[in-house]
Amino acid sequence: REATRQAFYDAEALLLNNDDASRSTAGPLIRARVAFLALFSFVHELHDVLTSTNDESAKAPETAKSMTQIVSCLKMKWLWNDISKRRLATKTAAGLSLASLWVSIPYLNSHLAYTNSVWVGITVASISLETTGAAYTKALDRLWGTLIAAAYSLFIGKVFHVNALAKLLALTLITFLSTLLSNPNRPYASRYAATSVGSILYGSFYNNVQVDDYVPTRIMLIFVGVAIFLFVEMILFPRSSKTIVQATTVQLFEDFEQLFYQSSKCCSAISSLSGKDKESNDNFVDPLWMLRYGHKEFDVSSSLTDSVAAVKNTFALAKGEMQPASMEPSLGINII
């Protein structure tokens, strides 16, 4: 490439110093090649500049990138301001702290929950949801799924004690039936029952324990996990969707009252405006006076806008809590 460039330079110098050569037939061709060389050199140098810039950016220190990522994470919305997220994290941490006692205390781990103590914490983490009604419903579904899986596992252990192929077919059958007959609104019970059968059979085999001895301990620990979480949910961090629906319903009627009052004031302001055309006869009432000049005199009050927004917010809150309230247990008392 350098040799070709030098040859073009020599040809250009020959043309400039020799008039006969410049007037020959090779002159225009040489000039065209010289122009192409100039354009090629410009493009090549531009490519070198871009390549060097990319190399420098690729060699940028990793610390700068890490600091940029940290700053971008700090600028994200802080979830602590969300009350529901804060309550969910707090009650889950408290429940897991109580559940960890079954692993850390030797008596509970070795005597009462030998080889199964982890299921208390797994149960607490599994049924932890934002609303009390949803968590209570999932806790009941987990208990029902555990009982069904335990009964079916005992049946398999008694009938197909040594036949491994029959156990596999029985496990396939319960999985198929649980998936086929699951409730679309509450599918957790059937799915958990299908998975628990396999975990019970494998747990008894892995720990070298008979199914008859493994099943009661498993049921006890699932019940203990549910009891711990319900204690944290309803006693330590109580929140009733029923009470919220009751309060928001009363507040909704009050907001409607304020909305009707502000609407009445705005309608009175409209009727008080003159409906007569000032440029015409006094006996003539322009039917389009509001469109012509009345709208300039009338201004919708900000109180009306605020009352409309209050009604929308209260209704949205009541609607969001309606389904969790229907799933809450009826304890005979209102939990705030």
C-alpha cells in the first residue's frame, strides 16, 4: 500500500514538471488515480482514528463502570416507602427467624424434627404473601396438599413396598390427576400434593426411614410452619383487609358527599352567569352563550377536581382489598 502511494506521488510530480506528459492521454488517468488515492488515504486515516477510540473505550477502568452501576442503583425508587412491601419483608424475616429455631436448637432438631427441620422454614417462606387473606388461603391449601400427599404416600408404601416400577407409575398417576382436577382459582393445593408425594418417598429413602415414620413428622412440621406464620401474620403484624374495606366504604360515601357538594356549587356558578347576548336585544337569549363567551367567565373550581380524584383513589383502594377480604378467616373480631 505504501509503495502504491509513493508511485502515485511520483506520477503527480512528473505531471507537474513535464507539460508534454500532462497533455498525453495518460494524464487524465493519472489525475483520476491521484484523486482516488487522496480519498482512500482519508478513509483509511478515519478508520484508524475510530479504531483507536474504540480500543481506548474498551480499556476503560472497570472501577468507573462499577461506580456508574452503583450510582444508577442508588437512584432507583426506594421500596422502603411502600408500606405493603415493607410489611411483607418484615413479617417474612420475623417468621423465618422463629422457624430457624427448629434448626438451631439441638433438642428440636435432633429429637422432634430429625432430618426434616428445614420444612418449617420452607413453609413460612412459601406462604408469605402481602395480604392476610391470600396468605391464609395458601396456608390452608398447603395443609390440604400435605395431607393428601401423606395419605397417598402411605398407600404406596403399604401396597407397593418393594416394587419400584409400581411406585413410579403411582407417582405418575397422582401427578396427572392433580393437574387435571386442579381448581383454576386455587391450583396450589393440587400442585403441592403432586410434588409432595415424590418428596416424601425420596425423603424416606434418602434418610433411610420408613414411610410410616417419615409422614407424621412431615405433617407436624408443615403444621408448625403454618402456625408460626399465622402467629406472625395475625398477632405481630396484623392487617385486616375486611377492616380496610369497611373503612374505605365509609370514606367513599363521604367523598361522594363532597363531590356532590362541589358539583352543586359549580352548577350554581354556571346558572348565575348571564345567558344573554350583550350585543343583541335584551329579550333574546343566545342558546350558545356558553360556547361564545360564557366559558371565559366560568372556571371549574380546583375543589371539584380534588373531590373527583379522592373518589377515584378511595374506590381503587376498596376494589384492591375486596378479594383478599373475602378470603380472610372469620375470627369474630376486627384486626386493624
